[in-house]
Amino acid sequence: MAQAQDPVTISIRAKAGQRDLIDQAAERLGRSRSDFMLEAACRQAEDVLLDQTYFSLDAPSFAAFQALLDQPPAPTDRLRRTLKARAPWDSADASDEAPSAPSSRSAASISVK
């Protein structure tokens, strides 16, 4: 089994038009095809995983959870710092860029028992 930091090969098949599209976009960003594809795939994987978080609550806990959502915390310096913090998976070489606005992703799916 490979260590987490050891490079591995990932092979995929693509149509010529798809390859050309990827190459054109990678070239515009000054990136290699591999770097461009790996970054795009990882970004999509993060989105999928963030959108798939699931937890289950009984009815009273769900009501309490909804009440908390309806009354967000008052803004504090600590909250502002947290919202401006870079996500752990953001690359360090992107630190010169301005932080982006928070996304509108769903962070959790909820079921009531």
C-alpha cells in the first residue's frame, strides 16, 4: 500500500475533443494537463464530500437545531477571523489571492426520526 505522500499514477481515457478542451484551459492558466486535471478533480471531490455529510436527530433535537439556525451568533472578531480562514485543502501557493466569498453549499443532510 502506498504512503499518503507517495505519487501514484491515475489513468483515464478521454475523447480527443475532451483532451483538447482540457489542454486549452490548462494552457490559459499556465498549468500542465496533469496539474489542471488533478486540481479540478480534487476540487470536485471536496464539493461532493462536503455535500454528503449526514447526521440524524430525533424530533426534539431537530427542533433545537432549527432554533439555533434561526438565531445565528452575533458577529465577533473570532467569528470574522474564522470566516476569513483558508480551508485546509486550499493550496499554500494561492495565499496571495483574495479570499473568496463563502459558498452556498449544503453542509449537512438531516433526517428526523
